[in-house]
Amino acid sequence: MAITTLAATSGVGFVLLLIVLNFAYIRVGLPAPAAGRSMEAIIDSLATIGGRLKRLSVVVPFAWVFTTTFATGLLSTLWRGDMETDAWALVGFAGVLMQNVVFTAAEALRFGMTSAAVHDRGSVMGLWRLTDALICFNQIFLATAILGFTVAGTSLGIIPAWHTWLGYLTAGLMIVFSSLTPYTIGGASRFALAGLIAAFGWGAWIVAYSIALLSI
């Protein structure tokens, strides 16, 4: 299988897996960071979902495999020996690797929270805030990935104008959302909708780039 085909398949696979996982998290009762629920209600929910969270987390590492494969294929496609475009492609690749690291930490902290909710309820709030902050701050790495790969792809004429603007707008929204993290953690946030729009933009951007890879 050609690397472009593998990368495109991985990109679409990541988006589909992310949709399924988030839907499943809602079904099992994993509290959403910006839901505005009381800390006691959050702790009660976390105390009951340990086993269900374990079953879901079995497939989570595949998301990181998908994103890394997508980014690697994209980097190899954009690498043309031109210093400027190659540098931007590397910026995008670095952003994907960093977001994988942060989401790995956030996923691991969820197990810490479910265990603490049963054995040490007093420590849950600190773990909850830390996880929330990691997820919010992670938007900057997503923005870095989008910005780097968008600039490189636009310079080489691989992606159309609408895809370029989707990348720039989504990256800009994520940068703003990440910078507002101190005001978004801790409950319901007026900026939650902006974060949701940025997440949909990220998914659409990946799918669009995957389609572009198939046409090369």
C-alpha cells in the first residue's frame, strides 16, 4: 500500500474512531470537563465507571497510531527539498507528536481519577483540574499541526483555497481557546462552544487532507 493511501486511511480512521469514542464516553457516563456539574456529582460518576472506562481504553492507543501514520505520510508527501515548505511540514509533524503525548497523559489521568474517586475522593479535584487543563492547553499543539501542514500544503498547491482557510480559521480558534485555558477550566464555560467548533474543524481538516492525499 502506498504511503499516501495508508496516511489517508489512517486520517479518516482517526476521525471515525474519535467520534465513536466520544459518543461511548458519553454513554458510559464520563463527565465532560465543561458540563458545569458539581464536584461531588463528578466524583460519584467517576467512582462507577472504572470497569467501563477500561474496556473503552483498549482501543484508544489506535487513535495515536492513526494520527502518527497520517502525519508521517503527510510529511513524506510534503517533503520536497525546499527549506521553507519542509520546515513548515516539520512544524505540523511536531504538533501531531506533541498532541499524542498530551492526550496519552490525559487518558492516563482518567484512570487515576476513577481510582481516586473510590479510594481517595479528596484528591479527585486536583486530578480533574489537571486533566481539564491538559486537554485545553493541548489545543495549541493541534493548532501547530494544522498551521504547519496547511502552510506547506498551500505552498505546494496540494490543497484548495477553502481547505487553506479552514486550516487557518481552525488553528486561530484553537490558539485563542488554548490561551484562555485559565478561564475555561473549573466548570461550565462561555468558551465551550468555540472549543467544540474547533474540534469539528480539526476533524473536517483531517478528512479533507486525507482526500487530498488520495488524489496525489
